[in-house]
Amino acid sequence: MREEATTAPAMAVLDSNVVLGLFWFEDPALSVLKKALHEGALTWWACAPMREELVHVMHRDGFRHASRAATTAATRQDPDAAAQRVLEAFDTLARVVPSMSNLANPRCTDDDDQVFIDLALGLRAQWLFSRDSAVLKLRRKVQALTGCQVMRPEDWKR
């Protein structure tokens, strides 16, 4: 009997905007990414500071107000229920590892986003999904270091 080789799922780091797009706003443009995460074809890697940032962002009054304005009456949702859904997705789908900090990494102009770059490079992840312009500006430098591709999640093809 011949054994078939199995390949490990691709490793990905998702920034907070992507996580919120997936699980708070349930953006249909991210359905391919969401399906890959749920099926295990793509593994989401994160660290505790990433979860803390999600909690912080979701509980800011400005975020809650903006998210209400971005939805229609038919799709309006309870912010507490949406926040719970995001954290449940994080706790269920993300593989949490210790944060990584490497001063040699390319530096992001937004200090809050450096954690995503550090983790993606430290893990040698295949993908770093972001919608943040400060992160996306580093795509060439990040790819040159480890081959990690930094891209908008809606541009990802399975």
C-alpha cells in the first residue's frame, strides 16, 4: 500500500482589520479566505497582543459608531454579539504562539502593526494578510527576507 504525502496547511498572519472584516463585518469579499480557515487549508497564527488589540479596537466608541454607520438596517447587529463572534473565531481558529520581536525586521511606520510583521517573519509564514497601507508598503522587504507574501486578503487566490 502506497502512502500519500500530505502537505501542511499554509501559515498565515491576519492583521486586525482583516479579522474584523472576516468576523465582525462578515465581508463577502473575504469568503474564500474564511472558507480556507474553516476548512484548515490555511492556518491562522497569532499572539496574545493581537487578541488584546482586537478587544481594544472593538470596544472603542468610535469603532462601534462607525460599524453601525457601515451597516444597513437589515444587517445591523448588536456590537456585543459581534465582538463575541470575533473573539470566538480568534479562540477557535487562531494558533496562538508567543509574540516575536526582532529589531532587524523591516520597521512599520505604525508601531501597532509591527507585531504582525514580526510574527509573520518569525514564523516564516507564507502569508501576511492586511488592509493597512503601512503594512502593505513593506511587502517587498518582507518577501525578500523570508518569502512571506504581504497582501490584501481579497486579492488572495486559494
